[in-house]
Amino acid sequence: MKNDSARTITDAVIRFAGNSQDGIQAIGGFLARLAGRTDKDVMTYMTIPATISGGPSIYQVRLGTGEVLSAGDDVDFLVAFYQHSYENHIATLRDGGVLIYDSDTVKPDPDQKRYRAVGVPISSLTVEAIGGTGKDKGKNMFVLGLVARLFELDDAKLEGMLNAYYKGKGDDVIRKVVGAFHAGFAYNLGQLDEHFEFKPSDKPPARARVVMDGNQAIAYGAIAAGVRFGAGYPITPWSSIMEILRSELPKYGGTFVQAEDELAAIAMACGASYAGHVALTGTSGPGISLKSEALGWAVMAEMPLVIIDVQRGGPSTGLPTNVEQSDLNIACFTAHGDAPRIVVAPANVEDCFYTTFEAVNLAREYSCPVLVLTDQAIATRVESFEMPDFATFTQDIAPHFDPRGPDYKPYANTADGIAHHAPPGTPMVDGKYPVVTGLEHDESGHPASRPANHVMMVAKRRRKLQVLAEKLSPPAVYGPAEGDVLLVGWGSTQGPIREAVEKARAAGESVSAMHIRYLMPLQPGIGEIMDGFHHVFVVELNDEGLYGYGQLAALLRSRYCNDKIRGINKTDGLPFKVREILDQMHRKLTGREAAGEPLAVGGDEGGAG
């Protein structure tokens, strides 16, 4: 159904606020997937409670026809399922925005003039449409129909997606789902005297688009890269990667093992890497703590190993369903002794696929552990991006058993310091077989405690990361290469930082950004880039620490001895809003921070997990 009077818009931020049992994540997921099939850009954001009993939850979707960099600061359309949903989230609705509320359960302020309020008896109309107590399971589909009608979305495509998604649930479930959807789509939002239509994209994608979350992108990136063995233990928010690999790897001749604990999981992965594979394991912060001893073994034995760390709030059990970037120190430095490893961080969902692919190749090429630092924000948010070119991004990395020798030494002290392992069973021409051990060893792998040998091997293990650093390209600068302020970020902060740069520059301010992808070793040229700016602020989701800056800022200050590097930090468990970045930047530039002026923090997710 098309409405000739529909108002054309370029993007919209839609927030669904209810309880985790209401299936509001399903609404957002279907909208995001529809975006991927209709050439729209999309980014989502969700909060879920950390308790088994559930509780208040939100799912926010930003749809647009241009590049969507963040999930949005202010909400254009708020759908409130309950009174607490309305009360906790009405402050997020922008002036002139639209509140759609379930009039069976919500009583909004009748005197407000800031936004338009439209009441719909969602619960009772859902029961009327599908019968019985269907309101408990079907009102999310009713709301999906409402939103589809409001934004002139393709209802036929949505219905097809619903049928495909629920086909395994039986005909009765499909009937109720589709019935609730059609009831919502048919409802006349008469109080809202207009509909909305997204402006068509002026740059159709060269390839088909895919829609997925960050954890899915990591799992499929690992499969495309040739990983055929993985081991893990369930922990939020890593677990969905494990579930995907457990179901998908056998289709490609691979295996995923759910181990009895984190220690066993990384030990199994180390064993598979010793056998000639590039194995993968993963976890969140608490699991990295447990994996640290075996990680040290992998560094000493120089095993190709990929470790995924989906960061969450810490320490200890912390905030299992909230975001934080506080594992950088443990990723770079965990394990006793000098234990160099590679650490990389994807910036968005699409980058999760390509970074995981690259991590596998780095582990192979440099024969060492590679940690991929993602986080809960990327793990659960959905984005749309062009289908990878699988003619290029698939590979077979099965071990080969070509004879080695003569005088084969896996730990030869070469110029690049890179080990060259032979899988067990590989013929040795001279009959001398190497050893793999966590003890310090000589070039053949045999235990050796001579001081000079240890000095040589420590330098060798360090040297290969120096070789990698020399091959890396400097990070790109978003905006002019010189100016007043440089915002530095890593991981999931890239989108909000770039949007902050665009807003600041539109206001006449001299602001640029630099995003760092390689955290250990650091990319070359960072120091020179920072020298082109008067102020450098590192934006990261961790504590400002004892000295006023976070973990990456501390790493950069120690590397470049530059005291103009300062931090923009927060630890509320929520992604950065654009205005939070700009507010902290302005306060630090004007000295208001020292005066103790309060921050303009989000603070609008109350009761949402």
C-alpha cells in the first residue's frame, strides 16, 4: 500500500520499549533485515536484562538511505508497551517526535505539548486478531504491522520473511504471527495524520546486501577464512558465536567442542593448532582471565591461535549484557612473563567479518595468538552491508604434510623471527623430529635454559611483531590531517566519533578523527598524525583511571610520551551518544571539567537492563 501524501524522510530512529518477554528484538530484527533487502542502511541498539527472569528491555532501529554511523542520540518514534516503558524512555523522544503507546496499559501525560501521542489498544486488538491469550506472544507482530504501515514498508516482503522465519514452528504459529501482523498493518493511525516514506538510495549497492549482527559476522568470517576447529564455553555475550560455529562447522568438515570450562576450551584449541590447524576459541572478559595461562603457552610454543573477546562490563561478573571496552590491558598484556601477541579490534559489524578473516591469516603468517577485541555493542547490533566477495574471501588452510628437512628447525632464529611448524606426522628427511613445549627451548624445540638462548628466543618472539608493525599502513584520518582537535577511537566507537566530527565541523569547529584498528602492535604514523593537532582526546568505554585517561590513552602516552593525549571516557554500560562525546570535548577544551560542571550523559536507559 502506497500513500501519495507520505512525507519523504532520509532516516528515522525508532525505539521499541517493553519487556524482554515481548519479542521486541524480533520486531527490530525483521525491520533491519527488510532494510538489507531494500537498499537501506541500518544500525540497531538493544538493552536486555542480565537476570533469567527478564525485565525491561529496548530495541532501537535507525533506518536511513545514507550512511548510518550510529544508532541515534534522539528518538523520532517511541513505541511504549507499558507504563514503565513510557516513563523511562519518554525523555529520549525528540521535540516534535511521535509516541505510539498501548492504550490498554499506558496513560501518558495529557498536558504535554512537546511530542505527538497516539494511543493504540495494542493488547486488546492482538487478542481480537488471533484469539485467546495471544496478546502475550503476538503484540510484537501487531506493532511490526503498525510500523510497516506508518513507514510505507513493503508488507509483502515482510510477510514472506515472517513465513520463512517461523516455518519450523507449525501452521498454527504462522497463522497467528501473520494474522497479528496484518491486523497491525490494517489499523488506521488516524490520530497521526501522515505517513512516512524513505527517500530512495541514489547509490545502489554493487552486490547484494546482507544483514547480520557482529557475532554472526565473526562466526562466518572464521568459516570463510578456513577455520575448521573451535572450542569454547558459554558466556554472555560470546555464546552466539559458539552456537553458530557448533551448527555450521560440521557442514564444512569441521568441529566445534563445547568444553567443560574456559581452561579446557583454550587447551583444546591449542591442541588443534599444534596438529596443524588454525583453531579458534572465544569468551568475554572473565574467560580471558581463565585462559591466560594457556595463552602464555601458545606464545611460548608459537602456535597460530585466534581468540575472540566479546567485551562486557567488568570486573568479575560485572555487567554481562552491557558494553565496555575495559579488556584492552588484559588483551595486550595478560599472561606472565614477556608474552607478545597480536591484538586487533573491528569497528563495526561488517568489519567483524573482515577482521576475523584477517586474524586467521595473521595467526598463520606470524605463528602466534591473535586476539580479536569486539564488544557487546557490536555483538548484538544489526547492520546492513554488501555481501563479501567470496571468490576472494574464502580459503582452504588445511595442514600440509610435505617432508621437512634436512636440518629442519621450527624455531630457527631467522631475521623475521617467525616459527614454521610441521604438523605431527610430517616426515623428517633426516629423522630428527622437533618438540613443542611451554618450556623455553632451542631452535629445534628441545628444552634449553641457557641464559643466552633465552635472550635470543625472547627477542625472536618480540621481533616478529616488529616485522608486522613495519608492514602496517598508518591509520586514516577522518577529516583534515591537521587542526585543533583529534578524536581517537577504537572498536565500536568509530560511528559515533565520526558523527561527532561531522556535527562539530558543521558548527565551524576544527575537529578530525583517527580510528586505531591494530592495538598490538600499534600502526606506524600515529605519533606524526597526533602532532598535527593541538588537542588529542581518546574516546573509549572504560574508566578514566587514576590519572584522567583510559586504557588506550595510557598505551599511547607510554608509546609516544605525549601529555596532550587525554581521555573522553564513560562506564555506564551504554554506547557513546554523539552529544556525550561533544560535551566532554567542549568541557575539556574550556576547562569546565576542572570546575566540576556536570556531564550531559545519556541516563535514559533506566530500568532497561
